[in-house]
Amino acid sequence: QKEVEQDPGPLSVPEGAIVSLNCTYSNSAFQYFMWYRQYSRKGPELLMYTYSSGNKEDGRFTAQVDKSSKYISLFIRDSQPSDSATYLCAMINAGGFKTIFGAGTRLFVKA
Amino acid sequence: KAGVTQTPRYLIKTRGQQVTLSCSPISGHRSVSWYQQTPGQGLQFLFEYFSETQRNKGNFPGRFSGRQFSNSRSEMNVSTLELGDSALYLCASSLSGDNSPLHFGNGTRLTVT
């Protein structure tokens, strides 16, 4: 079993839709949670960085962490065609030097 | 502030050859991590360096090695290339490596023929 599970999709939504992306994990030591966006032929770009359980909002993006369920989510409101990319969840344990990534979910937002 | 710079962007090598990839981190970042990205396996951790010391290593064969210089710049080397080494190699830097988020370069696309 992988430490971090993420549905690879693809996920296709119409422009303006609310998108929900999710990851589950098995290591309860994970304390720091991140979401990255990766466009084709580019490196991953950090979108959200959160510590422990709770919500964090940044513009159209909201990250949620539920440590009791070992479940994290990224919500994208008013999705745009420019949001079409692969979204990767990532996490590290406290004091750890290795970030573990999910497989990534490919998102397509149709105009 | 300039981002993470990786060179070269593209490489084509033949089986059995060796290759060296270079990474310049964001100014002030002292930790550099390397990842291999393939369609089937996703992002796989190779190793992490901080102040010229390797602090963590992934499950890759000894053909994969790296180093970090005193200016935090890093290189990774793959010897005796195999077809399965074809991948996007990503370098990421962070302030300290422990708990701080990674910032990635655009990678080096390695093709082994």
C-alpha cells in the first residue's frame, strides 16, 4: 500500500464548477500538507501549505486537512480553463527531510 | 528572486553512458532535493542534501548519486544508464529541508536510447 493515495483521474469539469481533489494517507506522523499544480513541461508549483488539521483559504483555493480521517482536500471555486493541470498532494512528517507525493490528479476545465 | 534553475532541459543518452544534471537553488535556500518523475511511478524521492551532507536517500540503486557544493548548488549523476532511467528529473530547494515546502525547477528530461 502506498503511503499517499490519490485518484489519477482524469477529472473533467465545465468552467465555473467547484472542483474537489482529494488524497488519503496512511502515516499518522505526517504533519505538513501541501498541494502543487503542475502544467505540462513544467515543474510542480506550490499552491497551498498547511500544518496539521484545519482549513486554509487563498483566493479561489481552499485546502482542508482532517488528520483523524487521514484525508486532505483541495477545493477550487469558479474553475477556469487555466486551472487545467495536474494537481499533486504532498506531505511530510515533523522533522522529516523527505516529502512524499501522491500520484497526481489530471484536471481538465472545459470552456 | 530567481527560481530553481536546472540544466540542461533536455538530454538524450545511450544505454551504458553516464550523465550529470545540475541544479541551482533559490538564493538563501540551503536544502536541495531530487526527484524522478515518470508516468507510471509519479514523483519518486532520490535524495536530499543540506550543507553539503546527504540527509536522506530514496530507494534507488547506487548508480544514482548526488552532491551539494558550498554555495548550495547541487548535481546528480547517473552511471551506466538503463532504458528505464528515462524520466523527468526534478530538483527542488527549500529553506532548511525539514518541514519547509519544496520549490521546484522545470526539470531535466532525460531520454535513454
